[in-house]
Amino acid sequence: MEQGVVLQLCPLSDYLEAQLAERGPVVRWFELDAVAQRAWLATEAESAKIVVTGGHLGCTNDLIDALPSLGLIAINGVGFDKVDVPYAQGRGVAVSTTPGVLTEDVADLAVGLTIGLLRGLPAADRFVRGGRWLEEGFPLKRKVTGRRFGIVGLGHIGRATADRLAAFGPIAYHGRMPKDAPYRFEPDLRALARNSDVLVLACAATEETRGLIDGAVLEALGPEGYLVNVARGSVVDEDALVVALERGTIAGAALDVFADEPVVPAGLIASDRTALAPHIASGTVETRKAMADLVLANVDALLAGAPLPSALPTVLP
């Protein structure tokens, strides 16, 4: 197995970092300042064969250009919107992700956020901890069973989410095309929002879906409707969402992802209509181990000159 330097762009689990170190030298790129990075590239760029990164960070075209021996960008996650995949592939660089292994956890969290949002669980926790229960009763919230659920994006995660939420109420979905699924397909996103009590986002982050959930969609969702996002922050126009929450255009939002993580808009933090999580959809011991193992399988395959188990398909013409 031919060794090469691994460029690690962000912190990873202890397990994954230890396993990468066993395979050869690792440069912790995120710990170097700009001067040190430039100095390393000036003398060592040829040695880097693999970049390991997170879906939230990706890898820039400038860094791809600076690494002449780069063969793989291994993403520890399913999102690849922060990598210009056609550009990378055009430079002979494969891009791998960790699909499948995090589907269950993300779908579970989507259901948890839905229940937590409608039943006011974050506020209820603060209510008890703050001693307010000694003085007053907790306000009534909304029932989950019987709600109408709209799923935006019926891929693996969207389908797993729909299957779970079907126990609570009817499901409809929106996407580029109908899927082989026992749920109603709605080609008009605004119509889906208008006819949903809870709109759950599980679509991929692409240029096509950037800002997909805008003011018009939120207005269609309406003052009794709720938004749940386990997709990517870029899918939502966050400025429009803040306005919708402030004005009561929608009833509330539960968000695990944000456009500029870890920065969260102040209006979302301040709102008593939100339930917020720090991008923890795949954050279980079991799933992070499975994700790490798939990253390592791709790294091992690249070093051995073997087919990568979860490389993205070629998108070049």
C-alpha cells in the first residue's frame, strides 16, 4: 500500500484520527495559521494524496489546485455542497461521502425535533429548571398525532423520516420527480407547504435548492405550520425565516443546521418559537463510528489503487 500524507481539514473523532495516523503522516491543516499553511504548501504540497474533511467545510478549489498529487477528498458526512465536485473530478480527484450509515439517526432526530417543537420540550425544560412550575402552569402546546406532514426531498433520509412520521399522520412529499413510495407526490412546493402542518426538509444542498424555503413558502405554510430542517442551512432563506417567526407567519421552527455554522442568526436564538440543535443529526457513538469506518475504507482503497466504496459518481460530461 503506497502511503501519502493525509491533510485533515477539521477536527474528527478520536477514533478516526487515530486510525488515520496509523495509515501514515497526517497534517492537521486546521491548526496551522495562514503563514504556516503557505509555507507547508511551498515545500510539501506534492506529498498530500488525501484530504479528509467534513461536509460542513468541504475543500476549496484553490486547495485542490495547490495539491498536485491529490487523489481523494474524503468527506466525513453525506453533504458535498462545499466541494465543487465537477472541478475536483476534472482534476482527477475523487470525492467520497458516507451515505446510508447516518440515515437512521438523521430520521430519528427529525422526528424528535418535530415532537419537541410541537410539544414545547425545550421551553418545558427551561420552565422546570427555572423554578416557574412552582408558580404557574406550563402553557398548552400542540398535538403531534393527526398532523399532516410534508417532506421536502424523499431520498434515503427523507424516506426514513416519512416512514417514521407516518405513524402520526398523513404524508406528502415534494422533489424533482415522483418516487416509488406509498405517499402522495406534490410537484408544487408551495402547495405542499399550504397543505402541511409540519414541513420537514431532507433534501440535498445544491444550487437548485439554495434558498428554496423562502418567504413565499413560509407564508404558504402559515401561522399554524411548523418547519423542521435536518437538511442543510443553505436550503432556507434564514432572513425570511427570522421575519416569519417574528411576525407569526409560521408557528415555529426546529433547526439542526444553519447557513453559516456554527454562527446562528441572533433572530433565531432570540425567538421563543424555535428549537435549535448544533448539527447533531448524526451525532451518536454508533453512527460516527460507522461513518469513520467508511471514510477509512475509502482512504484504504485509494492508497491500494482499488475502487472506492462510496465515491460520488462522475458528473463530468
